Amino acid sequence: MRIIRNYLLKEFTGPFCLSLLVSTMILAAGHVAQVADLIINKGVNVVYVMSLFLLIMPWLLTFTIPISVLSATLLSFGRLSNDNEIIALKASGVGVWGIASPILIVGLLISLFCIPLNDRVLPESGFKARKLIKEIGIRNPTALLEPGIFIKGFQDYIIFIYNINGNKLKNIRIYQPQDGKPTRTIVAEEGEIIAIPRENMVKLKLTNGSADEALPQDPGSFYKLVFETYYMSLNTKDAMKHEKIEKKPREMTTAELREQIKKFKKNNITTIPFYIEIHNKMALAFSSFIFVLIGIPIALKMHRREKSINFGLTMVLFIVYWGIMLAGVACAIRELVPPWIGIWMANIVLFLIGMFLFMRIAKK
């Protein structure tokens, strides 16, 4: 039995490691372009960018580990079934549960490993990543500027920039809404952003444009000022100050979430988002075990060893899982079902299907 166990573990471990590497690289590839843009075009320090890249890795693993477990299960048991090795094991007196038990235990161990990953490592890395983004924003404000979107991170100004190349700006629109007064508007053909991190300031040098300026005798009215060069300062202290960064629910551990629940209950404030996050950590952790449970009977039933088919089936099952989970989350948010039912709905459905398929195969 030890030989069979080691053989099955070997068959599972290879595809799992390969799938984990490939899936993580694929998801990380989407961030590589952003990393390159921060370094090359926006002049952000390489150390900051690489630190930020490493901090998003736990978030990637929460997706790639379950995907890799499911993919490895389908690949390994699909090959064993296609080569009639499962039939040989059954003929030797080893039942389906005996064949599956080593991999089921591995799936359970991976799920147990994912609990501290989701509850401690992921929230801490997510919070640190957000703080690092703020620090990058202070030292390199151009890193937070994106062309074609309204930027609201600088005090009460709303900034829209059509084109950005490094710290050079083109076609700038700056709006300053004022309560009960007309919105002040500044328009410039070109501009340059100059960071002053020690003073938590950003200076904009605008050229060839016009600005609304308040009339001395009537501050509520403006006159149009045409300029060749116009300087304005933006204070980033309030918008990007580290001390004022508060944790979001997904950046809290279970213990911190329970503390928030106690505080909110005293003030009669809904605590559903915190309960959703608590159950979300656990449900995602145990998705690996669920995927092993449902993956084994499906692989045995299909008798296919082709990698493309198994990878395609992996994505289909993963999409189904997430579809059910998102539907459950929506129901929980609307208070149609308790949070634990909404979040665990995908695990419960796939668990029941997996058990049903296992029992059918075991009877044969």
C-alpha cells in the first residue's frame, strides 16, 4: 500500500507544481506590463516596484493554488484511468476510496495550509501593498496618474489628462468644485509635474492655457486668465498620508474582523461585510479539498489524459465554482441568506456533487 501511495503522490505532485508555476506566471504576466511602465516611463525606484510585485504574490496564490490542485487531480487521475492502471489497482483489491485517499489527504493538507495564507499573509501583504502605493504616490506622483480618467486624489481638485509621458502632460483639465459657487476650471495644452516629497507637495507647471480666477470684488465670480506659464501646488499630505490609511475588511485578520463586528453591533451598524470576509477566507482555503473531491470521480469517468482537455475542464469547473460563490455573495449582501450559507454555497454544492459521483463509481 505504501508503494501505491507514493506512486499516486508522485503522479499528483508533478502536475501540481507545473500547474502552479504556469498559472501563477500567467496571472503575474498581467502585472509585468504595469511594473515595466512604473520603472521605465514613470521613473519609480526598482526596489519599490519589486517590493510591490512581491506583495501581490499571496493574492495570486489564493487563485492559483486551487486551480493547480484541480488541474493536477484531473491530469493525474485522467492518465491513470486512460492507461487502465485504476482497473489494475481495483483488480488487486484496492477500492476507489483507497486509491483516492492519499490525494484527498493532500488536498486537505493544502487547504489547511491556505487558512493562515488567507487569514494572515494575504491581509498583511494587501495592506502593505496599499501603503507602498501611497508612498510611491508621494515620491512619484506620476505613478498614480493615468491618462483618460478623472483623478480625485489631490485635495478637492479633479484632474483629467489626455496624455502622459513620464512627467510630461498634454491636454490637461483641472476642475475645482465649490459649494454654492461655479466650478473653477484650468485648461492647459501642456504641463509638467514636479514632486516635492519632503513637503508632501506636488507642483504643476502648466503652459499655454487659461484659468478661472476669482474677482477681488466678487470672490464668487471668475474672470478668464490666459497664460503662457502657470504654476499651481497640490498638497498630497491629506490624501496620501500613511497614518490615515485604515484597513479594509479584506486586509483584516479574522480576529480583527471579529473586533470590528463587536464595535459595529454596539452602534447598530450592519456587520454583514465582516462576516462575508471571515467566511470567504475559510471557504477559499477549503476549495482545494473540494476540487480534489470532485476532480477524482470526473477524471475517472472521462478516461482522458490530454492536457488541453483537462486544462479546459479545469477552467470550466473553476468558473462554475466562482459563479456559484459570487451568486452566494450577492444573496448574502442583500440579506436573502445568512453570510455563511452564501459564501459556502459553492463548496457545499460541489461537495455534494463530488460525493454523489464518488459513490456511483465506488459501486461499479
